[in-house]
Amino acid sequence: MELSVIGSGYVGTTIAACFADLGHEVTNIDIDEDIVETINSGTPPIHEDGLPKLVAEHAGQDGTGRLRATTKYDAIFDTGATFLCLPTPQNNDGSIDLSIMETGAVQLGKTLEATDDWHTVVVKSTVVPGSTEDVITPILEEESEKTAGEDFGVGMNPEFLREGTAVQDFLNPDKIVLGADDDRALADMHDVFQPLISKTDAPVVETDTRTAEMIKYANNSFLAAKVSLINDIGNICKEHGIDAYEVADAIGLDDRISERFLRSGLGWGGSCFGKDVAAITAAAQEREYDPAMLRATVEVNDRQPNRLLSLMDDHVDVSREQVAVLGLAFKPGTDDIRDSRAIPIIEGLQERGANVVAYDPVAAENMREHFPDINYASSASTALDSAVAALVVTDWEEITELDEEFDTMATPVVIDGRRAIDRRDGIVYEGLTW
């Protein structure tokens, strides 16, 4: 099947490459000419494990030709379905900003006006319930001068892609959610996903667009709450001198709880959990419902960096001293620093007058835009040399393998936010959970 994907960020580029790998002919549409050129050269514009192989295999001169990029919206004329994968930034009150989606829908609607062929538009971006039906669809109808359900289809297909494992998550899904308000759009979405359904036997959830939108928010809110709950329990364990991981291993044997997302630590970051919890909280409060559990979820998460810093304060005064921050990305396997736990930690160190030396294997340049005045080391060992404290923020594999490098510190105080470092003689070790 021939598809188009509007947007080439983390979601758009990933699904475009994965759809091409499933055998579809995919056109990735983006307004940025540099990104278009990058994809057409066979290189992804983002850092994501497994993505370079797929883009190289299906784009570029030596690729299969099943993936190409363009800045022209009229490329959808050659396709039967279009996925909208555009950003939905967060407003100050936590709600989502649909302006970029609206602009994309305007351009897409104008393009649909020029064709008599049926076309299905699938919203892939995370949007609050009602956005597809009440905002995106009316724009498409107005600009195309056509009627949804009669002249073109509209669907909603939420993404459940974790940065760092997005390719694997797409190709090995826990579920596929197809939301549509007309049968023909639903049938088109089935055709798109049929190769993946046949390959994986993933359960398929068929529903309407509003419910599909809510499923994404419910999914991420539940996971965020689970992480915050185990962090609260981990904090209590720490106060009692109990290994929180041992407790988590035991409760994880209960199939009502399960062992996943039970590793207490610094908490969650990235572009999904915080943004999604804030957005659905704002949407609920607009309807005069106070989601107290979700507010508490965020409050617990926001406390964790300060707990790490307070553990450091118990051992060393960092004023005018070098402190190593190990890991800047919000999680391993990505260069994304959005809502990274490293940000409040660096801010806290600056408030204490510390000389921050940070290291991350791929995210340093992105963090440099946020903190241009701190020092960025070329390696973890360089960051540790002469430091009075080391704060472990992201559990990259190379960071978990550090050992004798701590011996070069001025005072070997290691504050571990991810249970990444082995406790041993010769270092003063403090973990959030142990």
C-alpha cells in the first residue's frame, strides 16, 4: 500500500521507516528541506536505535526505494492514507497546543480538495479526547470542501513508542489501537496494519476516535503513576535501611502488579509521561474534575532530583568544587533531553555554586543549548577526574561499567539515581533506593 507520513520527528521518522520495512511505499513529508535531504540520503534525522539500518535500507540511492521524503504535500495524491505525526507542544497550563496540527490539517485539507479519490487521514500525534473529531476533522472538511465519512476518512491511531526502543516497539507491539468513526476509514487502517498484524498476532482494539485518544493518555498516566508509586515506596525503604529492589522483586511476583516499571529511582522524564499527565489533568480540570492521583504522581516525580541532591549534601559541600553529572538524556538509547532529570539536578548544583562537568555519549550537544556555560566532558572518566562527587542520572551501559574510574576523584562520593553502580570499598556510595 502507498502511504504518506506528515512530520519527521521521533514518531514520524520511525513509523515511516517501519512501514517501509513492512513492504509499504512510504512518502515522508516535512517542511524542513535539510531533514528531507537527510532522509533521502539514507540517514535518519534523529538518534534512535535500529533506525539508521531501516532508513539506509529503504531510502537513499542504494535503498529499496520504499521510503522517500519531500516537502510537497501534493505527494499524498500517490497515496491512499496519510498519517499526521506533528508536534503538540505543552502550554503553560499543561494543556496541549494544537496549532501545528491545525496548520498541517489546513494544508492537508487544501491538498485533498484537488483530488476526487477517497483518502483516509490518520491522526498519530497524541491529542486529548475530542481533538480529532472537534478540531482536526472540521478543518479538513472546511479546507477540502468535502465531508468526512463520505468523501474522505478520518481515523486515530495512538502510538506506544518508547524512545530508545521505538523501532522494536513498533515492530513488536503489545496492541494496535484503531479508532475511526466510519467503516471505510477503519478498513483502510486495517489494510495498513495487516502486515504487522499477520507478523506479530498483536491484539487489535477497534474503537471510535475519542476512545482511541483516551487509551493513549490512560496508558501513559497509569505507567507514570506506577513509577511514582514505586519511587514513594523506595523512599520509604531508604529511610528504613531496606533494599527497595528486593521489595520490588517480591511484589512483582503478584500478577496483579507485575515486575515491569518497578525499578525505583530518579523518576520519569522525556516527551510523553509528563506532558501526557499534564494534558489529561488540564482536560479534566476544564470539566471541573480534580484528578488528585495524577497530581500526586507528578509531585512525587518532581521530588526525586532534590532527594538525590540532598543525599549528596549529606557527604560533601560542593560550593566551588567540581561535580560530575553522568548521563543527560532522559533515558539510555536516545539523545532526547526533554524533561530529563539531569535538568533540575544541574540547576540544583548551580544553586549550590558547583562547577558542573557533565557527560553523556549522545545528548551533550542537545543539553548544551539548555546549559551553555557548564563543562561537557568527552568521557565519563574525564568528568570524574578530580570531582568531589558524582551523580548518576542516566544508566547508559558504559556508565554502569564504571569502576576504577571513581578512584581518580578528589573525594569518591557516588550518588546513584539509577542503581547503576556497584557498591564497593573505596567509594562512598549512596543510592536513592539503597
